[in-house]
Amino acid sequence: MDIKTAEEFMTKLVKAGKEYGFEECEASFCAGSSISMDILNGEVSNYENSATSSLSFRGLKNGQMGYCSTNKLDDDSIEFLLKSAMENCDVLDDEDPQFIYCDEENKDLYYSQITESYSKNTYKSFSELGLRLEKAIFALDSRIDAVDYLSISCGRGPYLMINSKGLHSYRDSDGISLFASARATDDEGSVKSGGNYWTGKDIDDFDMDAFLARFKDNLIGKMGARSCKSGAYKAVFRNEAFQQFVSAFFGNFLATAMQRGLSLLQGREGEVIASDKLTIEEIPMYEKALTKIPFDDEGVLTTQKAIIDKGVFATALYDLSSAYKAGKKSTGNGFRSGSAISEMPTNLVVKPGDKTLDELCKQVGDGIMLTDLSGLHAGVNSISGDFSLLCEGYLIEGGKKGRPVEQITVAGNFYDIIKNIEAVGNDIINIPAGEGEFFTPSVLISQIAISGEE
């Protein structure tokens, strides 16, 4: 369905909602078109070209917010949406305040970032790139047995919201992603797996040489890996591992988690919780981000802010409801998950230092580099911060990356780890996360507990 037809229907729906008896109401519409392709054994194994759309309605009555969604936009749907949402209100008993919002000075919000380069995303361009990449991966090393997964996908779509307070907001985005993984067998018959990913706006920006170099390091670099001695190590969390680690505990920085007793950070804004080497900012309009986010799904303008500022817990992330309960203003982090609104980050940036990964290793001397963490759900207590995780990486010997290690466990506490950061690297990578991306460099940790089998 085109956006103009959806807008006309939503305007009609919101007007009908007020007449139906809702004190305030809101309609939101999201649509998306996507292309995805899988390559396997020298041919296109799967291809999809699809389009989806969904409309959600929510209405406020007697302090309760009723919800309903549909993908059918006609007069019968209006009655269905209003009736269903009203029935929700009648049975709900939610003590948390709910809001329909509009800033009188920012009623009409519009931001489009659809690119002309999106038209390059075709069956022909994807298949040519995918088949060429698969062949290049096999050529990296004779020990590579199979490229198990190679997928290229793209998507774009608008998000439109209209409410009874006069808010009219529109934003859209597009992007491409590519992921590949392979298996290889080392000289001792041990099977290793590894891969790499890429995200971008223009398929012509894909740098195959850079992709393959990282791919080879992530796979062939594991050959001959074995465990190491247990003990306390100086460690480098390589950028991907540090992103995995922080993401596993990032829910502690959401205001709702604090208010529900699910975070030890409740009431600690303004306190030192980490090393002064660590600054994590949220930059919704970050120039390097693929997707910029000028306002959230409640119509609140987003702002650049430090979450951790040189070790100090500067602010939690708030939506309208959690901000009201805390006596604060929303930080512009209210985003829709299904019909409900909850806090989510936009573009997160760990402020880089001035050291390369090699320089971090040199500063360590003898220690360990962690490159990949697993068991991030089962091995993490997100409330206490305790963790015990399987991991892979490399020994650091004499200030240089040494032999690969596996079958080791890293354990400790999240809050202790971020207090023990000695240095931050400059090797930033970006990984999709939350509503945007997470930009992270490698970091040096003064001490971490490793359990091995030697």
C-alpha cells in the first residue's frame, strides 16, 4: 500500500477514535520492501523479493492504553481496530502511565534518507557479487571445506505516525547487509568456522579485499587453536567481542529496567561506575551511521548524549512513561516493538582512543586477546552483572598476537570489567544494534579471569 493511501486512512481512523470515546489516540503505519538472496555451491539457492505493511492503533481511556493492529485498510478495519482497542482498555490494569504526545513546536516531523543507489539492488547485482565472493572465499585457503552461509539482503521502508494531538511524523531508511561464514579443517582434523559481515547503503561501496582479509583472519586464524593455562590475564577485548559484551548488559541502562528493580544502576546517575577511559555516547544523527534517527516513535526529538562520560553514569535512556515516573524528560528513546513502546538505543558510540590494536597488544606485553564470546544468554546474569562465557581468541606474547586459543572460559562481573579498562583503541567497527548501530573499538582490560585446560 502506498503511503498516501495509508495517510488518508490513518487520518480518518484517528478522527473516528476520538468520536468512539478515546481520550487520545494514535495510528502508526510501517511498510517495507526487501530483497534477499542465498548463495550455495556455486548457485543461487534462494531468492525472495517481498513487501509487507502493518498499521497499529492505540487509544487511551481511563488511564489504560488499548492496542490493535491490522494489515487491511478499509472501513471494516476501522470498526475492528477501535472495538478491539477499547476492549483492551476495559480489561487492562496497568499502573504505569501511558501517553499520546505532541510537542507544539514540533508537530510536523519529516526525515527521508532513501538513497538513489538502492535501485542498484537487483537479482543480477546480488547474484554476480555473491557468486564472485563465494569463489574468492574458497580461494583464500585450500583447507576451506565449505561456504555454509552466504546471504545478501536489502530493505527499505517508511514509518508514519499521526495522533489526535496534532502530531504528524514521517521517516524512512534503506540499507544493504551481507554475511558469509565457512568451515575449514586444520592439519589435526579439527573443524573451525568463521566469517564476516558488511553493511552499507551502496553495493558499489563493498570492498571485497577488505572483507576477505577479515574473513581469513576470522577463519584461518583459528587453525591450530588449543586451550591455555587458567589464571588472571591482562586482556584485549577485540572490537567485536567488546560489542558483544557491552550489548549483553546494556539493558541495565534502560530506565524501565531500573524502575522494575532489574538493574543495579537504579538511582546511580552521576556516580562513577567505570574507568575514566570509557565514554559511551548515543549520537542519533551520527554522520557515520547508515541510519539517522531524528525523533523516536513517540514523536520526541532525539538528542546527542553521553550515557557513560569518562566513567560517570551520566543518564539512563527514557521514554515518556519512564521519564514521567522519574520526574524527568524523555531522552527520545521510546520505540515501538509490536504495538507497545519501550526504551531502545539509537546509534551508540564508544569514544575511541589513539592506539591501534597492535599498540594495545604491545601495552599488554603477555596476556590474551578475546575475539568472540558465546553463551551470552545462558552465561550472563544481566541484573547482577556476573558472567561466565566460552570464548576464543589469541595469546598475546611479547606484545604481539600469538597462537590462537579456544576451549577457554572467561568469568567475572560486568561492572568490574568496565572499571578495569586501561586503554581504548581506535579500531572502530559498526554492528547493527537497537534502532541503529553500535560503534565500538577494542579495549584493554587490566585483569580478567580465564579458565583453560592446560
